[in-house]
Amino acid sequence: MTDDMDITTLPTVIRGPVKLCRCCCASYTLDQWEDLPEVGTQPDGDGYVLVLRNCPCGSTLAIRTEATQ
């Protein structure tokens, strides 16, 4: 998957990884991603937000989602 994929358009049941850490090579399913500590969000300027979570290795990871108002 690419880093700019919108996870809100993915099927409800996802069996494969939705995010890979390029620092430690860890891969995360959607459930595992949601269990990582969220450190914030950031608008991306195109009507989406980046959800930022910390990998146990110390890297901050981002997934793009639709902005909710």
C-alpha cells in the first residue's frame, strides 16, 4: 500500500498490513495500527487528515484519512 492511501475507503475486514514502518520494518494490520499510541492529527490540505501514531521503535507513522467535521 502507498503512504497516501485513504484507509476510510478500505473494506471493513482487512487481513493484510495497512502500514509499514520504514525504520524497523514492522508491519501493522488495521487493529494493530489502532492500538498504537496516537500522537495527533495534521490536515494535509486536500480535505484529509494525517493520523499520527508512534511505532515502538520511536518513529512516528502517518495514515491519511478523510477529515470529519
